[in-house]
Amino acid sequence: MTERISSSTLEIKDLDVSFIQGEKEANALRGISLSLKRKEVHSLVGESGSGKTVTSTCIMGLLPPQVARINRGEIFLGEQNILALEEKDQRKIRGKEIAMVFQEPARYLNPTLKVGEQITEMLRLHLGMDKGEAVTRALEILDLVGLDGGKRILGSYPHELSGGMKQRIMIAIAISCDPSFLIADEPTTALDVTLQLQILNLILSLKNRLDMGILFISHDLRVVRDISDWISVIYAGRIVESASKEELFSNPRHPYTRMLFESIPDADKRGKRLKAIPGKVPDAENIPQGCAFHPRCPIAEEICGSNQPETKDVESNSALDSHTAACHLIGKQWKN
Amino acid sequence: MEFLLFIVRRFLRLILTILIISTIIFFVIRVIPGDPALVVAGIDASEDDIQAIRARLGTDVPVAIQYTRWLGDIVRFDFGESMISGASVNKLIMERFPLTLTLAVLGIVLGIIVAIPLGVMSAVHRWSFWDYFGMVYSQMGMAIPSFWLGMILLLVFAVKIPLFPLFGSDSLKNLVLPAIALGFARAAVILRLTRAAMVEELSREYIITARAKGLTDRMIRYKHALRNAMIAVVTVTGIQFGYMLGGAIIVEQVFSLPGLGRLFLYAIYQRDFPLIQGGVVFIAVIFSLVNFAVDILYSLLNPKIRIS
Amino acid sequence: MEKLIELKNIEKVFKSHKLISVKKDDYVAVKNVSLDIEKNTIFGLVGESGCGKTTLARSVMLLDPPGSGEILFNGTNIAALSGKDLKPYRARMQIVFQDPNSALNPKMSVYNCMKEGLVNIRYPRDKIRFRINELLDLVGISPGHAERFPHEFSGGQKQRIVIARALSMEPEFLVLDEPVSNLDVSIQAQIINLLLDLKDEFSLTYLFISHDLNLVSYLSDQVAVMYKGQIVESAETEKIMESPLHPYTLRLFSSAPGQEKNELFEAEEGYSDGLPDGFTYFPPCAESLLRLIDTGDGHKVGCYAFNGS
């Protein structure tokens, strides 16, 4: 059958993307770099409008060409810069090398196609299987994502399945061609809490079985806590801090990350006021000068409003891991 | 089982619709001031003549009895005899119906052949040549009256370039020009709807999934988007077809075709009450049947509808 | 403590509208719910989507009056009132929904949006502008922005405006239905702090509805867990957090993100969707009406496993 590129890394280098609408330009990504290895879960955490979905859309090559402009940057799948590929060749990567799971399975599945068709069409296209082979493989995949019911499920329409089952189907579609990398864009946000855990477990177990690298996109630090190897925090189109999970949770250095942790309500903070982050998330058309976070930062100084901070290595608790942050005032005492 | 139940439910609704429509028809004709018998008989008629006509019309008994008789007629599908020709209303309608049916089928098929591909092209390549072409076409289709188009067609393709016959209704060839005249405007409506539905479907989230799967544009458009867009298109096309079955009065007149439209037109001219009543009920039944068929087709296309 | 709101056996059924139907499709959204909310406290109601918590909220507000049951407001059964008698109570209880976009008319300026309500309660006309400015200031919106339209504000600001509008009625009781779920993480804490401040300042009583257990356990005095239209457990927050009794509560707590649960990762596999363990052990629980048993100190649980023991 077709030979595999079988890449072991997915690397984004200095990606800068704008959306142009008439006179307005929204600089959605302002030089993002991150790398992902197989068998690793790298979480990208940010609020709405921070650029996390633009990042995943760009990796998949699905930015709308009419309005999106890639100003600079590269995305390497192994040795190959996939941004430089023709649409035809990008298509061979989509779904086959890099697959994606979306937030709301109910909307991201075709309502009028049977589930079986939605899985097998990919197998036939990318792997050249015939109908019988594809069905056999689809049944194996259903088993893999923990759906029993086999043929009955293949013959049903999405709306006949529960929310959790639909998300399992989404995942089945994504892993059907045995991709090297999986982008999971808030795959549990639309689900009930008791289902969230199941889906997270499933993604983790599939990662181990299929040796996939996972880029996990979320707005919630708590959700990524259990599954991540590495976490990058994104704010206004830039990665402000990046470290291993243990390091980030025990030793957050960027003021934004610190404040995110402090603002999360839980039972331990009962009776105390939450430390809220003042102000609002900047929109991509009006990103503040200098450090984008400085208007909301309690320790900001003059330099923060004028110069954009470089991403620097910071002291890590563990000697093995690197820990980077983009802040002028990393050494400064954190007022609690 | 689910599906069977759905069909039964829709069928009962169909029966109910027909019952309501025929009741309305019955009372409209009775409520309108003036005695139909007087109208039919004319001013010079004697009291005996009028009485005789009342007897023929069945208006000489109390309304309650008339209504029960009327319902009985509906159930048996028997509308009595034409007051002019004396032939049974059913026979008159059935003589004309095949022609109208053929014309309507030809018209809608022509319409679909033009409209759906053009609508899809317009939606997929927005602001391209095809899109502008589609826009111009749909503007023209809605603006040009069918009688004018019919006459121009006759003038060009029957008189100047005699490709098609000018008169007659016995061969399919006779129906080509009328079908074009009839389908032209319908196609405009279907085209606009197809374009709108495709544009809408192409912006839905499942299209992003399809793209993320690495499917080709062809598969995304025709397998994923078109299938969903068709749900709306089928409904509108069905209703358009229903209208055409009621008889295309103007087109039949222009092409001198002995179809249902002309039959009913003359029935109105001649105040042939049994024929008018029968005709209206017939059209109502046909329309309801088409709707019924559309509902079923719709549910086949849209799996959600069967459950809810 | 004095009770402000008492719900007694609230039930809400949505009737099927099918002409011909083989099976009965009536949907019981809320089943026999009783609960008491004390003055100047926060009552947290937790549950997953479809458990009936929003239906219950709408019933309490008499937006969709309950099919049966009593809603006592300061001892008066407002479910039995109508028209003129009910009107004063409508102002005394207000609701804030999850999505501020659907709560604000996009074609009305913030000022007009707020004026509507004040005119309705016959607030002195010459004082309306002053009052609106005061309210906006209270929730942290610059009164100078009153003439702006909703789309000119961010999500968090819109929710502040919705809260200001609810406060303009001078309510005693606020139902907060997932008021921060649509907001950015960094904004949520602002709104929660605001709600806590307002509660203290105006001695408000809240019914706080959420799927987020961390949030509910942070701010509630009492917590009730709802599942399939029924309250399965309710207690003071500390008690229910320390020793949850009902299997569903346990499951909900162990699923909440951020809880230490690495060892649970294996154990959790194998659940069928939706139906938690406890119910599958004992099928009657899923079908029948639960009877809440008081295990002491107001910790109530509706589970057959606790009957008699």
C-alpha cells in the first residue's frame, strides 16, 4: 500500500498569521513556536481569541485563504515544511498523518450520512481499501474507541447516538488512518463532566496504543492537568509560558499563568475572595503595545508597555526540563 | 417500524387535509350570495327550469343533507356530471389529466436539470461567471411571463426554424416547447434555493471535519454538502410540481393544449358548477398527494425527521 | 435561620404533542423536588445537562409554572397567585442566564434596556437616569457607556449589565443559571467576586445553578445534586464535600477536573454513557421516585442503599 512518511515530530516555528477584512487586520498569531513528539501530549491553553484554534486550523491547512494570511513561519512534519506544500499534497497529510477531533461532535458530524460511511470513506481514500476491507477496519476501530455494537453503530445516524458516543465516533474517524499526530480541540468542553473523564481516558489510551503525539487544546488548566506531558500557555497570539506539566503547576513564572491559577475557584478557597485578573482579553485587532498582558498585570513596569518581551529560559525546578517564559520581570518578586 | 408509523401519521394528515378543503369548498359555494341555479339558468328562465336545475345541482334540499351527500361524493370520488356536456366530471378530468401530468413532469425535469447544477456551481464558485450567469438567469426567470416566453418559443422554434410543431398534443414533441415555457420560471426558483442551501451547508461545521479528513473538494461538495442542501430543495421542488399539476392555464392556452387548466377555465366561463367543484377537489387531492410524497422523500433524505 | 424560598414537591412534565402515538412520550423534567433556601445564603444546584436544573429554575421563577407543587416566597405560595397578586413577587425575584447575548436586546442601548424595567415598576421618571448610572457603577461599568449598544461590550461586561438590570428591580432573590459558563476563564473570577460583593451589600439570596462542582463548592452554603429530574443528595457544602453518600454524587465529584484522581483513571473505564454505577446496580433507582432520607444534620440522600441503615 502507500508508503508512510511516519514522522516523529511536528514542529511549529515562528508562526505569524493575520486575518484581513477590508481595512482591518487582526494579528491572530504573533510568532508561535511549539514542538510535539509522538507519544507525547502537549497542551495549548488559552482563552477565546488567544489564537489556539487558529494554530490548529493552520496546522491542518484549513485557514480560509480569502481572509487569512500567513505572514511568516513554518510547520515541519518530520523534515517537511507542510506550509510549503501544494493543496493536493497537503490533503494527503490531512486525516492521514495529522488528524483532528473537534469540540462539538453533534455539529462536526454530517447529520445525513451514516456513521459507517463517515469512517470508511477516509479508509478508502487514504489507504485505498475496498468497501469490505474498510468495514472490517471500521469495526476494529469502533472496538478501539470503546464502542460495542459494531455493525449496528456503523448503520446509525449521528443523532441516534448519545453525546459521548458521538465524540467517540469523532475520535474513531480521526484515528482511522493511524495518524502520527492528533489535534484535539477542546474535545471534552461540550460534554458533561462525567463523560469528560471517559473521553480523556480514551484519548490517553489511544495515544499509548497508537504511538500518537497529541496537541491538546483547551481553555481550562484543570482539564489538561491529568493528561499533559507539556503545557504551553497562549495569550493574545503569543506563547507566554511553556514547561512540563509538573514544572508549570509547581512553579508558574509568567504573571498571566500565576493569575490564572489563583483565579480558579475551588473548595480550598472557600470564604476567601478570588484573585481575579482585571480588565478583559484583548481582541486581535487591538493588541496592546509591548507585552500584550501589561494592562492587566499587577507588577507591570514601564518597559512592559514599550518592549515586547523575548521568550527566555527560566530557572527550572527540575534540571532535566527546560522552562521558558516571555516576561521582562521574571526575576521580580511576585506579590501575592 | 418508526418509519411505517411516520407514513401512517402523514397519511392520516393527508385525509384530514382533503376533508377540510372539501368542506371549505362546499360552504364557499353555498355562502356566496345568489343561487347557483339562477346564475346557471340565466335571467329568462322560468321557475320550473330553475327548479329543475336546482334538482340537478342538488341544491333543492336542506344544507345538512347537501353536505352529507357531498361528503359521500368525495368518499366515492364522484362529482356528478358536467352541466354543459353531460359527461361525468371524473371522465372529463381523467381525459385531460395525462397531458397535464406529462407536461408537468417534463417541465419540472427540465427545471431540475438546469437549476440544480447551476445552483451548485453558483454556490461553490461564488462571484464567478457561473454565479453571475445564475443570477441573471434567475432574475429573468422570475421577470419573464410564461405566456410571452411561450409565444417567443413558438415564433422561433416552430415558425422561423420549424423544429417543433405549432399545434397538436399527440406526441411528446408537441410538449417540449410548453414544458420549457413552464419550467423556465420554476427553474429560477429552484436555482436560487439550491444556491442558498449549498452556501449555507458549505459553511457548516461538518464541512470542516470533511476537510480535516483530507477529502477532495468533489467529495466535500457533492457527497457531504449537496446531500444536506437537497433537503430544502426537494421540498420546494415538490411544491412547484404540485402547482404545475393543477394545470398551467396560461401555457396551455398559448400552445392550445387540451389540459386540465383549460378544462377548468372553460368550466368557470360556463358556470359548470359540478365541474368546478370536482376540479377544485381534484387539484386539492393532487396537491396533498404531492406533499405527502415530498414528506416521505424529505424524511428519507433527513434521517432526523423520522424520529421527531 | 429564616427561610426565604421553600419548594415543595415541584413537578414539571412536558407533554407530547403528537397526534397519534404508540408510546407515551410525556417527559418528566422535574420530579418531586423539595428544597429550602435560607435568607442571605447561596444554594448551589449541581447537575449535568438535561438533569432538569434549568427547568427547575424556570419553574421557580414562574416563567414556566410548575405542573404541581408549592413555591413559598417568605411563606406565601406564589405558585397559586396570578396577575396582580403575583406582580410584586416577580420583581422580588430575578434570574440571570448563561448567555448574556440572548438576555440583551441587540437593538437597544444599555440605558434603554435598563429603563424598560424601571418604567415597568413605576420608578420615578426623573430619577431613572441617576438610578441607572448608580447601578452601572455598582457592577463596574462606566456610566458614561450607558448609551452604547450590547455588541460594543465584551462578554464579561455584558454579564455585568445583565446583573445590573436584575438588581434594578431591587430583588431579594436571584437565580443564577450558569452565569459564568460562557465567559473566559480570566473573567469568571471577576463576575464571581462581583456576585459575592452584591450579596453582602444587599443581603441577597442566591440559587446558583452550575455543572461546575469546583465553583459551586467554592461559593455555596448548601449544595444539592440533581440527577434525572430529582434531587439525589443535599447537604451543607462542607458535609457533602467531605462525605458524599450517593453513588452519583461520588461519581460527579471524582470526575470534576482538577481533582486528584490518577488512580481513578483505570477504574473509570467501562462505565456506560450517562448512567452511573449506582443506578445500574439497582435498577429501581433509575425509574422510581426517590425518597430523601435524612442521615443526620440535614444531610439528605435519596438512595435505596441507605434505606433502613
